[in-house]
Amino acid sequence: MQLSVLSFRKIILLGLVLLISAYTAVAWQIVQFGNQTSDASADAAVVLGAAAWGNKPSPVYRERINEAISLYKNGRVHWIIFTGGTPQSGYPSEAEVGRQFSAAHGVPNSAMLVDIESRNTWQNLERAKELMELAGIRSVLLVSDPLHMSRAMAMALDLGLQAKPAPTLSSRFRSWTTWGKFLWRETWLYIDYRMFGRHSDTAA
């Protein structure tokens, strides 16, 4: 009886070790993927939504917008597509906040498209695809935080988008605590999407 209990405990312990190892491996892959940069060009940049504070972008969202503005001004894209709805009525959508911020920094309105309905990463990409088809846009650079990039690219490719990653060169997730929480969240959401096809997160 004692041997059986010990064996059971060893099995449980081994299972936990394997689970933690697998989770760590996925997290490492997410970090490595997000650190990759390139000088690729495309027809448009798709800015994945993040929180807006009233009519201003949150620090995290601002970094994504600035990255897209840089891509546009450096000639690597000809369009910017902003995605993201509003958390509640009476507030501007994330996409509209991004458009206004970019217009104030020299991007012409004629070069921007907005989706004001999507509320998570999958919806961001679905709506972006619809806008791309309407505008005749074929290729895009996905703009988001480095840790978000692995899951976002997986979804984009599953939707049939001709996409390449364009992670922000800087991030507002600068402390180890906030960075760790974001990595934990993204690892879980990536596994959940890959294993079960779920994509119900709010915009990252």
C-alpha cells in the first residue's frame, strides 16, 4: 500500500515537471519569436488594438501606433489599418484613437483604414482582412508587442493573410512583473488557441 502511494506521488510529480517544462518551452518560443526583427515591406501595417484612455492611446497602444507611423514614414508600408472597438458606449474606439493620433503626427487620413467593431485579436484580424479586400491590399506587417506576436501571427496565417511580423522595438511592459504577467497570459492564450482553437481574449 505504501509503495502504491509513493508511486502515485511520483507519477503526479513527474506529470507536473513535464507540464511545467512544456509551458516553459512554449514561453521561450514566444519570447524568441517576438525578438525577431526584419526590414520587410508590405502594402499595409495592421495595428492590433490595445487600450485607449478616453481619446488618448494607453502607453502600450501608443508604442504600437508609433511603430506603424515609423513604418509608413520610412516607406515600408503605404497604408495603416487600425483595429479595435470601444469597451463601452460613449467612448471613441481604439481604432479611431489610433487614427487621430497618427493624423496628428503627419499620416494623411487617405492612407488609413479603421475597424471600430473588433474586441479581440482574432476579430482584429478578421476585420482587417475585410478592409484589405475592399482596398485591394494584399500584404501586411502585423504591429503589436513582441510577446503578442507569436499568437497574432498564428491567427493571421490561419485566416489566410499574407503577413509578416513587425513587433514594436520598444514596449511599455518594462518591469519584470508586468513583463512576466504578460508572458504568462500570452503563453496560456497561445496554447489555448493552438490546442482548442479558442480566441476569446480581449484585445491585447
